Amino acid sequence: MFFNFYKQSETTRMLVIAGIGVILSFITYEIIYYFNTLTPKATTSWLFAFLIGIARQHALHRYFTFLHKASYLKSLCKAYVVDVGALVFSTGLNWFLTDILTFNHRLVWLFCLASSASISLVFLKKYIFSVSTDSGM
């Protein structure tokens, strides 16, 4: 069964891994939120969960979505570079929606996840997991 997964299209594998990532991201966020004593609680929980999620999602996509293997550290660095923009935007959005508009933190988590995933998706294959002959990032 597991080997049949690799026979699926790259798009199918990406969607499955993204779905798994959403579940793991929510669990990570909830654990951090539960133990977090910092304020603003929802925003700092989002920030820490997002930083953890970059490495986790990178590893999942590297091992299960994309069959070509570039340098692990090079592609991980690219993931952090790309996701810094998504992190800054989504953290600001999270703070605004939870602290200013007082929306439920779980609803805001979902909205911020969708917005940051949209940003990351654009760069996932073209930049982070691209196969190139150049030596630069």
C-alpha cells in the first residue's frame, strides 16, 4: 500500500501530504496554545507552531511528495527563506484578528494557515524543491 503512494501523481501526493500537515499543524498549535503563558497567547502560539511546521512540512514533502532529491539543508534553508514572508504576514494577521477583532483563535488559526499555505504553495516546487544545476540558493 505504501509503495502505491509513490505511483500517484505528484499533485495527489502533495495534497495528501498537505492534509497530513494540516492535522499535525493543528495538533502542534493546540499543544503550544495549551502550555503557552506568553501574550498575546494566540499569536505567539501561532508563531512557534509555524516555525516548527516549516521543518516538519519540508521533511514530509521531501520524503513523500517529490521524488527528486536536492540537498536537504539547501532545500530546508529555501523553505525558511520563503516562509519568512508568509510567517510575517500571517502572524500580523493572527494578531489583528484575535487581539483587535477578537475572533476565535481556532478560526483565526485556520484562516492564517490557508493564507500562509497559499503563499508557500506558489514557491514549493518552483523554488524550494527545484532541481537546478547552479550552486546558489
